[in-house]
Amino acid sequence: MKETMKNGKKLGESNTEQTMFIRINQLGYASGLPVQIALLSDVASLDGIEANTAKNSCNESRLEKQTTLILTDTAGNEVKKCTIGKPSYDEASGDCVRLVNIGVLPEGEYYIEFEGQKREISVKKDPWQKVTDALIKGLYYQRCGCELEEKYAGKFTHKACHTAPAIEWDNREVKKTVIGGWHDAGDYGKYVGPGAVTVAHMIYAHMLCEKGCSDSLNIPESGNGVPDILNEARYELEWMLKMQRKDGAFYHKLTKAQFAPFIMPEDDHEQEYLMPVSHCATGAACACLALAYRVYKKYDAEFAEKLLSSALLASKWIDDNPEFVPYTNPEGVRTGWYGDKNFADEQFWAACELYASTGESKYKDAAEKLYQDGLNITSYGWADVSGLGAICCLFVLKDSAGDILYGSLKEKFIEECGKIAKLTEESGYGTALPADRYIWGSILSIMSNAISLILHGMLTGDDKYRAAALLQWNYALGLNALDISFITGFGEKSVKNPHHRPSGADGIDEPVPGLISGGPNKCFPYQQNRERFEGVPAAKCFLDETPSADTNEIAIYWNSPAIFVGAYFASECKQ
């Protein structure tokens, strides 16, 4: 990759700043929810030393003493004084850290004083609607096939891109116009499975957290009587319909043979190919379209019927082709694989959504069998969509799902949520991720676990896990081992150099706003980064550098679970 310059520095050069002992949600806190912060002890002495030494340091007498946190208003008047116990060793970060719940505070500006440092926090009635809106609009900036006009995109404009006909990879005689959809991530590929999951997250956010999904996004469809979160999701749905063959199968993806260089999308003129169909893409599309049918029929009955017809045709293709064939990239193709060795989760999700949309018992029977064979019902990512089927059972079908898909599944879901809550208790920062699971796109696991904790409260009426869910939202916005907000454009120390082609090629210092970074990745870093991460704790294996796709790429299906979490907490602020 060509070396890129931004802000007068080579990408990857870091600023030398004083380490802050106080970690916060950099956007602020809600007046009706607890203020959670993390306090680090003797950070400088722990940086760069072996884990066992750091762990032992947490037990030394000099760190066992109680210390005091002082909260003042902007005039310097003491508001609250908290005695803080000894820290604990956080395996994922290597930090000695105290996680502190200050409690609910009235609206205002405050200073936290600790260990000779001072940090300002704000408490507002509704601090997170703007960032939630930005996460939704982040998908608008990923639109393909249309011009992003200045009145909607501000300075992040670009001309229409990827409008030439696509060619089938397996049959070069077949050409098809497949314009639209979202660029999947930092690249310009478009992928059916990840797109389906993204739309599903958005639709369920609208269904379950409607008050947190604002209709003031300033996109071309704004003001048409449809919530903007559904307007944006429809842009992907209309493209998805074009990705279906006449026999019902869905092409796995629409990409070039190779990733484009770091150029603007309208300058990417290489041939696009419809890659071979796949079971997983067809199953995910089937489920998503059946789900979308129920939501859009209120606004556009004709479009909704088209969605359902497409879903039923996809289901028929699956029935007619029962032998699962995992997708592999054809020889010569080097774009996102999105390979999946398991098809049961897509089948389960599709069966649940089709039963909810048609009432036909054959889909319920299929879903029951798949559930009883064993599924991870708290997983909502593209590789395992079982949790989306669980949401359908628990919040759409409810009692009508029956003893297996509601009674048994509910009991199992509550049990799994307890395991997720335990992860937060074992983490120094309250992060719902064990140290050995900081993988490529670790933000997906963290936001997914937040979704489960939120759904537990919705399902049971018990808010005991809400604070744990809030910690995950705070993690995304700065309460973490890196003291960084992972959402571009939001926070005093936010990601500046995401692996995102438009942000790297547009000549604008700031990145496109409202995109969430994948975050730390200890498990699958690039070879050159593996060497740089040698001895670095998992939660700190992150580089705010454009070339670092392994830690700092963006993806539509990382934005979308964050949309759900943000929408939930924004809606809580409006109660």
C-alpha cells in the first residue's frame, strides 16, 4: 500500500500524550442512568512489563490502600467524595484498574479528580441520540451506485460509482445491472449475508427501541412518512432483491476479482462480478426479506409483497438443494470470502421469520428441529445468525412459538445472558469479552453481548443487567484500555485513520463520521502487526492506522449492532 500522509504525519505515527488515569464515556452520561468510569493505578509503572509482574503489582501494599475520588462542579465546589477500594488486575489489558459506579447525577458539567489528574464529564438528559443517528447515517455514506450530494453528505460527497453492468463469474455471457446497496466495509465489495444481518439489526432496533431511532437524518428520503432507519435499510433491501437468480438462489457477493486500491469509489472502474450463489447467502437473505416484509407492509404493501415473494422463492431453492455446499472464493478472486461452514443457523433464522410472516406450521416444525440440534442463540453476527432467530421467537412470536421455541428457548436465553454478565464481572473495565477473544472485529462481539444483556431486561422486566450493557456502550465511546472512542467523529480522542477507502482518498483530514472501528485484535493480526503486538495485552492490540484493516477497518455489520445498543439507551433517556 502506498504510504499516505494526513495532518502532516505519516499514518501510524502516534502522539505522545500523558496517560490518563481516568477513563470515561467521552460523549457524556445520561442523567437517568449511572455514571460509570474506570480509574487506573500507577499505569506508567505497568506499561510494557510482563503480565505476571503486572498482576503481582496489583497486590502490592502500595496499591492496596484506599484512595479518594472527588467530584466537583465547574466552579470547583465539591459535589461528591467517594472512597475507592484497591484495584484489580485486568487480564485483557494488563492494567490495574478500578471500575467505579458514581451513581446517577443531575444534568451538568463536572470534574473528576483522582491521582493528581482531573477530567471533565458532562451529564445530559439525552446525550446519545446524535451519535446513534450518526451510526445510522454512517450507512448512507456507504451507499453505492448513487451520488452523495452535498446537501446530504456535506463535504463527504462523491459521484455515482459502480454503475456498469456486472458479469456472472461462472458464465461470462451473462450480464446484469445490479446497482445499489452499501459498500460492505473499508472496501467496495457488496456481500449478501453481511447486508442481510445489518438490515436485520436495524429493523429490530426500530421494532424494539423505536424512540431511539430518530427521523432527522437528512438523507434523500427524509420526510417521506417512513422512519429514516427504514429508509436507509430499504436502500440495501432493493439491491438484495437484484442479487437473486430466477431459481431463487442468491449470488454470494458482488465484487471485483481483487480489492481496489485506496481510491474514491467513482474512480474504481474494474469489472464487477456476480460471484457464485451460496446456501448461506440465500438463507440469510430469505430470513431478512421475510422479516422486512412485516415491517414495510405498513408503508408500502407492494414492496412488502415483493420481499415476501423473494423470501419464499429462496426457501424453495433451499428445499430443492438440501446438500449444503460451503462457499469458497473462485480461483483468482481475492475479495472478502465470508465463508461459513455451518448452514443450520441461517436455516433456523429463516424458518423463524417465515413462520412469523406466513403462519405456516412447516416453518415452525423446521425451526424446532434446528433449535433442538443446538444453536448459539446469543450470536447475531454474519457467521452465526442464530440469535436473530431467537429475537424473532422471543419478541415477535412469543407464546405462539410454543413450548420449544418460546418456553425452552427463553429459559436457555436467560441462562446464556447470565454467562455474558459474568464476563463483565471478571473484566477490570467491565467489558463483556474474555482476553482470548479479541479477534478481528472484536467490537461485534462486545456490541452483540450488549444486545443480549438489553434483551434480557426487555424479556424479563428485570434491569439487573442494564448496567452491564451500559458498560459496553461506554466501552465503544472511550471507557476502555486505549482511552479512545471507536466511533469516528465522536469523542475527544476518537479514531482518526480507519481502514476505509473514501476516508483515506478524499483529501479531507477527518474520516467519514459515524463509522465504528473493529477494535483490538490479538488473535488474527497481519504478520507485520503480529510482531508489533508481541507482548502487548489483547485489549491494546490496536493501531489507529489506515493500513491496519486487522484492527481499524469499519464494517456495516459492526455499525448495526451499535445502532441497536445506541437506540436502546437513547430510548431509555426519553422515558
